[in-house]
Amino acid sequence: MGGAIVMDSVPLPPLGDMPGADLEEAKTNATYYGQDMNFMIWHGEDDTISPLDITEATYAGAFEALGVTDTLRVNVTQPGQSHTTVEPDITRMVEFIR
């Protein structure tokens, strides 16, 4: 996988189940994990659908459980933004893909 982009979203299983798991348990539930992955998380500070604190904690816990915290290449929180996508989001996403 070249990369994964998360736009205002809470991780789905099995990622959402990994925070707090030991390394072997997390690896058992992952189809792939490696330092060559690239993640981008873009989130609205005022998102009430996928609350920022829950999303951040869940992804951080999953990455830590898998030992891949360095794969989070871009982590942006937009002040005042809700569960929406605006032009700067798309522009940054295209830059990440390239």
C-alpha cells in the first residue's frame, strides 16, 4: 500500500480494537504493518461525528500497538472545521498522494 488517507473518521475494526493490545495480538489482527506505510490524518477540530480526541487516541494506540508510529506522515487538525471537506483538504490530499 502506498498510503492511507483518513479524513474525519474513527478507525474501524480491527484498527479500532488495537489500542492497548500487545504487539503480538495487534500483529495477529493486521493484514500488513511496516515502516514503509504512509498515513495522513486530516481532521476538523469541531467534528461532532468523529470526535477529534477519540480519533487521535485510537489511531495513536493502534500505531503504537503495531510499532509503526513513524508511519503517520501528516497529521492536521483544522481549527473551527466540523465534519466537512473543504478545498485545502483536497489540495493537501493530492500533495500527499504525489
